[in-house]
Amino acid sequence: MKKFCLFLFVLCLCAAAGSAFPAWGDTVRAPVPVEEINPGYVYVGPVGDGGWTFMQDAGRRAVDEAFPGLKSSIAEGVEEGPASVAVMERMIRQNNSKLLFACSFGYMDFVQEVAGRNPDVTFIHVSGYKRADNVGTLFGRMYQPRYLSGMVAGSLSKSGSIGYVAAHPIPEVIRMINAFTLGVRAVNPDATVRVIWLFSWYDPGREREAATALIEAGCDVLGMHADTGAVAQAAEEASVYVIGYNNDMSRFAPTMHLTAPIWNWEKLFAPVVRQVADGTWKSEDIWWGMKEGAVDLSPFGPAVPEDVQKIVNDEKARIISGEQLVFTGPLKDQAGTVRVPEGVSMSDAEMWSMDWFVEGVLGDIPR
């Protein structure tokens, strides 16, 4: 709660200054030869999770191939807590890493701590909002394909009851649930999205249990913000449609998988490596979307009708062109109060601090 309050305070300061994030100096760092960068990647889960970490590691390997002489290292299953400090320090000392990617939200404060002691190392924090002269942030506008996947879910739901297995109640996840729900109700106005919280990024057992509970509650399509294929597997076994996440999860649910919002991490990692090598890197907030190829929608499953595919693909083109901004009013919250007036689009700062559910979501946000 203290972290979230600080987040809101920072965003208020930024809004007053006319920017979504605090500004840092235009300090440009000295170039580092590719063979001396030795990038380190700190992962919250195992590379075999099939989702979040699996896709990040696929991006890492693609970047290694794109830069001859680049030698990266990884640390997987690193706790989002003080233990991550020792991991990052070890990568710097043992691997002589001049660039570290900390690949989960909960590393944020610990990145700041380690960065302060290692000013000659460049740090990139994935999904966070705190920067420094040698710390930048990086993320993708995943809410864009989330919205599209919601359209698919809403189109295929016969009951109008859709379930959602959610990780942690932080703005990132809340934003995704809201985008998904807006997509659902764009094609199925009376449908609802029922949320169950995991309070974990990676827990296959709990993910499966949550999926089963939603199915038993009558949900005929499941969405998810979790790191493994457990939800997809549970849906396949119960013959319930599922929207994956992170990766194309059709291998976990070959007949019931509809599509998935997916990450292309190499599109985000590679430019940073190039900038460090060229000496053009400076602290900034990178938040790229479908236009840049950082996020996308996986191929449609066999159950998605061609007319639904066309509707979704047309909307995808509108998002890429900038015509469709997803979070544009009128938007109401669960109580029916208008949060975003008609014709107004939410700013990046407002999306990053989102702490309320849109109309149509069933469930509470733990405070």
C-alpha cells in the first residue's frame, strides 16, 4: 500500500509538470563494445513456465543472435524481495555485466538500491515507474491486444459469464482486466467478467484451482493474467474456451484456445542493447505497443469464426493506426459512476495509476 501511495504521489507531480513520468537529465552514457556489455536478465519465474519468463528468455536469445559477440546471462526464479539485490550484485561482479534487465514489477526498489552503488551499469526495470540517471523503464501496451482478446471472448461466450484468473492487484493487472472487459462488452454488452486473485505471478496449482472455481461458477470462457499454461490446461479438460497470455498457449489447449495477447520481448530488449553499444542510451520510459510490434495477438484457434476474426482484425488495424485508443470515454466504474467523460481518452499517467474496475467486472480490488 505504501508503494502504491508513493506511485500516486509521483504521478501527481508528473501530471503537474505536464509529463506522465518524472524527467531525468539528458545524460548520455559512454559507448560499451558489444562483447563487453554482458547483459544480465533477472527473471521472476523459471524459463520453462511457458509464459512470462519463457517469452522473455526467447527475446533474450533472439537479441544474442542479433548481436555477434554478445554474451548474456540469466538468473531465474528470483524472489521479488531483498534476495534480488544479491543476485544483481553477483551478476555485475561475476559476469562483469554493464547492462541489467530486471524483469518483474516487484524488483523496482531493489533496482534503485543496486543502481545507486553501480553508476557505471545501465539498469532497465520492466513494468516499473522509478528511474534514475542509470535506470530506465520498459514495458509494452499490452492493454491493446487485451482489448482485442476480450472481443474474441465476448463473441464466443454463450452465457455472458466470463472468468479471469488474475495475479496481483496492482495497476498493471487492473488495467489489463479493464481492457479485456471493454473488449468483451464491445461485442457482448451485457456480459460480465468475474475475477479471482492469485496474489502470485507463478503458481500453477493455484492457477488451476482458480480456473476450476470459475468454470464451476458457470463461466464459459476464461481469461488470465498468470505465468503458466495451467489455466489453459484446466479449460481444455473442461471443454471451456480460454484466452491465453504471454505466449501462444494453444499447445496447452489445442481445441479450446481462442487466442492470446503475446509479448515480443526482442523488440523491446534489442534497441536498449544497441543504444548501450552506441553510447546513445539515456534514462527514459519505453512503453511501446502493437504499432512497434512489442505486443500482439496470437493466431486464432479453430473455434473462432471467420466473421469474428474479421471484426477483431479490423479493430486491430484501428489500434495500430491510432484511431482506437481503447480507454476512451464514456467509461463507468462498477458503481456506474462516469470516470472518463465521452470523447476523452485516458492519459498514460491515468492508465498507469488505474485502481478501479470498469463496469462489467465482478470482483473487488483488495486494498
